[in-house]
Amino acid sequence: MTPKPLNEIEEFCLQLFDLIGANHNVARACVNSVMHGTRFGVDSHGVRLVPHYIKVLETGRLNKNPSIQFKSLKPSSGLLDGDHSQGALPTYTAMDYAIEMAKKTGIAAVGVTNSSHFGPAGAYTLYAAKKNMIALAFCNSDSFVRLYDGAERFHGTNPISMAVPTGGSNPWLFDMATSSVPFNRVELYRSLNQKLPSDVASDVSGNSTEDPHIAEMLDPLGAKFGFKGAGLGGISEILSAVLTGMKLSPELLPMSGPDMTTPRELGAFVIAIDPEGFIGSFLFKEGMEKYLNLMRKSKAKENAYVMAPGDREWKIAHDRDKHGVVLDPVTSKQFKLLADRFEISSKYDLWDYHD
């Protein structure tokens, strides 16, 4: 498999959105979010999602030309109606509103309504951190994760992300599913025909399995202490769905269908915190650098080293910026099918798949 340049992948994806008639803002936001996933090694939420987004934009589940509306309800809070857009545009837009309010009040939050799957949560918090804001993002999703000692799907993967500006060029970046792994990771392992790690997914009876082909649900984060992951999933559920009036995870239509025409009515939630409302950006960044230096110098186990949240991702991003990325076989095949269908120039050469 040959690595593909990031800029060519991005250009190809943008062309697909243009060819189906999605407006520029929808296309740009969606591609920015999935390119974040691919660039930072979150491949389960990278460009492998593009064929799905193209499909649901064409079938009408998602709105190609949404009219996004924000309603301010308090000086530092409000709700943003995503008009059934792909989730990236409403979430980036909500973060913009939160940032502007936080500049005045110190901290602000925006709930997102009538949204959909928004890809990697870290895309939105990193966006804010680059604007010198501390940021958090949450989203619920359709049921994939059993509860602790549960034997059926209940919560979604319900991600939590936080990003923080530092004195260096790379923000502190934390992005996690509250499940053991995202279900897209299980699908990626299926694509690669690789065995799952232990205690990440369960069969139809709720028993953990390492076979991705019989995995029916995900385990909550924490393995034998999975009540912690289930509790964290509840935090995302409450902020994203209960506080916004959107559907709870068990009520959501499955992302994968079979109904690909009815909007799913997901919620999301973002928070922006301006350090200037506390000790000030300069002192805060000084404190972050002190904290990170102490962390990275902390004694490590033999043949190991300590990393701060985001260190692994920044290392991967640097490598992929330089060398490109190897697309998994399923994504390669889907890109080839889309290129053939839309008669897109073969100049991209993004696929190693051949009939």
C-alpha cells in the first residue's frame, strides 16, 4: 500500500461534495473535520467517513444547504439549530459563538440541536485552542455501548474532547470516546481483518470478544472498572441530548441505516474558556509549559517514555504531513467507486484497489 499525500486526499474529498451539490460551507467544514482525523491518526474518524457522508447527503438524511440559526439565551449561553446538517458545520459554528461570548464573559457554552454525526471531537477543540481558548466538546450518538454489566447497547460512543493552548506551537489535546474504542475502530479492524484487543467489544450476549466480525456492541471504557466509562458516557449524554432537548442515544436512528432519509436529531455541546477571564493568557501558558515539562520528565517504565495528551497525535501529524497516509482497503475501494461514478480525474491515484 502506497502513502497518499494529504493535500490530494483533501482536494478529492472536496470535489466529491461539490459534485453532489453540497454548499461550500458544508463541504469545507466536513472535510476539515475528517482531515483532522486522518492527519492526527484518528483513522476511525478520518476520511473513511466521507463515502458515508456523501451517501446520506444524497439520500436526504442530511441537508446539503442548511440554514443554521443561533439563539442567545443568556449572556454566555445559547442554542444553535444545525438544520440537519452534517455535524461539522454546526459544531464549528457553535464553537465560534462560544469563543466570542467567552471573550466577554470568561466562559461560554453552546448547545447544538438538529445535528448529525460530527466526526472527531478533537477537531473542534483544537480549532478553539488555536484561537487561545480552552475548549471542550461533547456529542452523543446512537446506541453502541453496553452499560457496566449490561447485555445490550445503551449509550453511544459519546466522545469528550478538551484542547488547551500552551506556550509552544502545539496545544495540549485530549480526545476520547467514552466507550473502550469507537465502533468505527471495530469496522477498521474488520477491514484489516485484525483481531481486536481484549475488553473493547462484546458479542450479542454482552460477553467480551476479540473477533471484530462477531462484535455486536462496545464495552464501556475501563474493562473491569467499566462503571467509570459508563458514567463518562452519561456526562456526554446529559450535556448533548438532555440539556439541548435532542434524542437520547437509544432513541436515535442508527448511523448505518437502513433508514437513510430521516434526519437523526443529534445534539452536541461545546464550551469555550478564555484564560483572560482568570489569570491571563501569558501566565496560563507559562503554567501549562511548566506542567508539560514536569510531565514529560516524569520517570517512565523501562523501555518506555511518558507522553502528554496530544504528543502522539502531533508526532503522527508531522509524519503524515511529510510522507502522506496509507488508506485502509475499504476506504481505498470506496474512493475508487466514487471516482469512477463521478468520472473524477485519475490524477489523484488515491486508491490501491483494483477490480
